[in-house]
Amino acid sequence: MAIATAPTDVSNADLIRWAFEILNRHDATSLGQLYTTETVERFPDRTCHGGDEIVAYFEDVFAAVPDWNIQIVGLAEQGENVFVQWHMTGTHSGPLLGVAPTGKALAIDGIDHFVVRDGKVVSNFVVVDQLQYARQIGMMPLDGSAADRAMKGVFNARTKLSQRLKRS
């Protein structure tokens, strides 16, 4: 795959839009142009330092979700800060966030907060709805299901007991 060249002389928001296009091509190598050895990317399951670690992270994600697709729902730029609300879909076909593959469909929402300086990502903080992910793969029961009500009931009973014991 030929490396797609990152745009220059564009706004920080446009640079991040380009990055999302590259993500949908599953082209972690081209994405690597946006990072330096000092870039810090905080994902839900770990923090990556430098372009090599970040590129490797995305290669693992693309292997785990081979039909990965991410769409920008909203984007705002304020100086060096770019905020992106997104919706990702795909199939959980490989290990993802420490969880073995389930073959289940994913439809996950999240937000990124990028700091972009001189055409490079300085940092990014990724927030993913992990409860949504856990419910979709079967790690947690669906909201409102009998299993969910039972789990919440046990938790609430434990909480009440703990509070009573503290007062004694």
C-alpha cells in the first residue's frame, strides 16, 4: 500500500478529518506521519508514547476489527484543540481491549481530544463508551434485561449492607 501524504497548510480540523479517512482505509503507516516520538495517545486500555507505538496499536485494532469503520459525528476546533465525536462500527473478530474475539457486531460511540501543533499530533485523549462495548460483546448484560436487573439488585443489596455495617 502506498503511503498517503498528510496534507499541509490546512487547519488542524482538516488534518484530523484526513486522519479519520486514513483510519477507514486501515492505513496505520500513513497515519504515522502525524506523530512524533513525543506524541502521547491515551486509549481506553493503555497509553502509547511515540508514533511507532501508536501505529502498532492501530495495526492491532484493524486486525481485531477487520471491517472497522469510523464516522465523524461532530468536530470542533479551537486553536490547537480539535474535538471529535465519532461512531465506530465493525465486527469483534480478534482480541480487542484485552477481550478475546466474540464475532459480535460493534457499534461504539466515542470522543477524541487532539492537541495539534505544527501539523503534528502532540497528544490525544480517547474516550470510548466501554459499557456499550461490554454489552455488545456479551461481557455485561443488556440494559433492562433480567440479568441486568439481577446484577443491579445484588449490587444494591451489597451496598446497603456495607452502609449498615459502617453505621454499626
